[in-house]
Amino acid sequence: MKSYRDLEIYQEAYQLAIEVHHMSLTLPNHELYEQGSQVRRSSKSVKDNIVEGYGRKKYKNDFTRFLVYAQASCDETISQISMINDLYFPENPLIKLMSDYDILGKKINKFIQYVEEKWK
């Protein structure tokens, strides 16, 4: 692993943040700067915390802390998407996006366990 870009969790978080960004721009105008802004920030925070943690990988506790922040941002993003889905998408088209974030959260959790147990 030469870079945070090599981490599967980073790659997935990055792609999902792009999906969330595009989805949020379809919200009604009055939500672009409320719910839209919040979901964009939380989704981008997942990838950004992975990057910041990786930058501190020399210090296992710091790395783990930022991965936990990434997981928390992942959970927040699921909550935000769920609210948006219920408010603006009665046909539930965002279920897959929520599921993808749920899977990402599980992968981040597994990576946290790996770092705690095997990181040097």
C-alpha cells in the first residue's frame, strides 16, 4: 500500500461521495443549502477522514481515531440519505445508496479491526 488511494474503503467512499453530490443537486432549491449541503459534507467527510488517518498511519492510535470518524460520518450519511429519501423520493430510489453506505461502514469497521490488531 503506497497511498490512501490504494485503500478499497477510500475508493468506495470517493465514488459514493460523487453519487451523493449529484443526487443532492436534484433536491428542491430550498433544500440545496440545508439537507443537500449537510449530506454532501457528511459523505465527503468519510473519504477525508480516511485520508487524514492514513496520513497519520505512523501513529496507530491516530489512524484508528480517524477511521472511527470516517465510520461515524458514514452513519451520519446514511441517516441524511434516509431523511432525504423519505421526504423527497416516495418510490425509495435511494435504498441502494443507503445499502452501499451500510456496506462501506462494515468495511471500514473491518479495516479498523485490522489496524488495531495487525498495524505496526
